[in-house]
Amino acid sequence: MQRWLVIPAYNEERALPRLLGRVAALGVVDGVLVVDDGSSDGTVACVEAWHDGPRAQVVRHGTNRGLGAAMRTALSAITAGPLADDDMVVTMDADDTHDPALIPRMCAAAVEADVVVASRYCPGGREFGLAWHRKVLSRAASAFLGLMRPVPGVRDYSCGFRAYRVRILREAVARYGADGLVTTDGFACMAEILLRLHRLGARCVEVPLELHYERKEGRSKMRIARTIRGYAQILRAVSPAEDILARQR
Ligand SMILES: Nc1nc2c(ncn2[C@@H]2O[C@H](COP(=O)(O)OP(=O)(O)O)[C@@H](O)[C@H]2O)c(=O)[nH]1
Ligand SMILES: [Mg+2]
């Protein structure tokens, strides 16, 4: 079974080399796909200069289009590529706040699941160094989605660190198209992907994540108002009515 790592990156020249170094040292993946979203710094150069790890590919957007657009590009490329249905795709942030040492445990948990969420909110999950307003926003978003669009087995709807079985991603792209799987360009895309996979019958489980936000250099790229609007959009987009309409199409 192969494991590929997908990293959406926007101006991450400082954190990404550190993360790639840790990935190489651990030897936990067979390949890395970085989606560079119109970075104006040396993000692409640092991936191209990385030769002491697994195979690395970069897909570039000419302009900055947002995290959702990068995930759409990544999922299109991965599902159209040579990976087998049983292989795993792991997504994680480029900012070196997620620990790649968790990847084997996430892939092991996928024995009984299609999607494994590295979760700040399940027993054993923790977060360090996060500003209080970010904690409130993330927890509120997950609590709200848990009420409005519950996904059994999941408490953390927005974390970008996840493992997916390629088969379920291919089923989702076949059903919705890549554009329909991820309709929001912003950070709410992580919740949107989860809700749509759940609608397809994906089994989801969590493993505890220690988020090390104190390692983050520079500011978060999350725009709070835009993200809240994104959640409102996906609540409308991923509705029970949409499912009925999709079956009729
Ligand atoms: N492709 C793409 N990735 C982005 C964009 N903004 C942020 N990212 C990436 O998405 C991930 C999450 O962003 P980050 O700043 O770490 O958000 P936070 O951890 O929630 O504060 C990181 O890997 C970023 O490099 C964007 O506009 N496009
Ligand atoms: Mg991050």
C-alpha cells in the first residue's frame, strides 16, 4: 500500500523545508504533492531543491485562489493518477504545526475507515499556542456543524490533517466532479469535503492530534469573516435536498 502526502502551500518558504525534512527523516510516505497556490516567495524552489526525501511533485496555480481551490486541484490530480484504490492520501498543513509522525497511526486506523481525522477534540487531542479567538472559532464551527450536519465519529470538522482511502476520493469525484466536491475556495473546504464523503457513506474515525501552533512563524492565512461565510455556503450546498436532487440527475 502506498501513502502520498498532499500539502497545500501558500508562501510557506520558512516552514515547508522544516516539515519536508521531518517527513524525509521519518520515511512515512512514498510521495509528496505540493499544491503551490500562487506563492510569491520561495515555496516552489524549496520543494524543487528537496532531493533527500521521497518523490515530490509541485502543481502550481498562477495566482492565489485559496485553500479550497488548492484542495480541488490536489484531489483531481490524485484521483486521476496512478495510485491504487486501496492506497492512502494524507493531507496536512504546510506550516509545520502538524506532526508527520502521526501518519502511520492515521493510516493504521484506516483499516476500519475511509477517512481518518487527526482531531484536536477527541480524547487525547490537544492544542498549544493558539490565540483564544481561534480556539473559539474552530470549536464553534465544529460544534455547529456537529449539530447541523453531524458526521458520526467526527468531532473536528476543520482540521486539515486527514488520511483518505483513494477509493472514497475516486467515488466522490465520480459522483460530484472535483468542482462539485469542493465548491468553496476558502478554509471551509475541509468541512465541505468531510460532509460530502459522509453523504457517500464514508466511514470516518478520529485519532488524537496535538496541534503545535506555537511552532507557527508568521500569521495564519485564515480570514475569519470569509471562513464564516464559507461555512454558511456549505450548509446550503451540502443539504439533504441536494442529495435528493443529485440522485435524480
Ligand atoms: N493553496 C493554498 N493554501 C493555502 C492558502 N492559504 C493558506 N494555505 C495553506 O493552508 C494551510 C492552512 O493555512 P494556515 O495558515 O496554516 O492556517 P491555520 O493553521 O488554520 O492558521 C497551510 O498549509 C497554508 O499554506 C491559500 O490561499 N491557498
Ligand atoms: Mg496551519
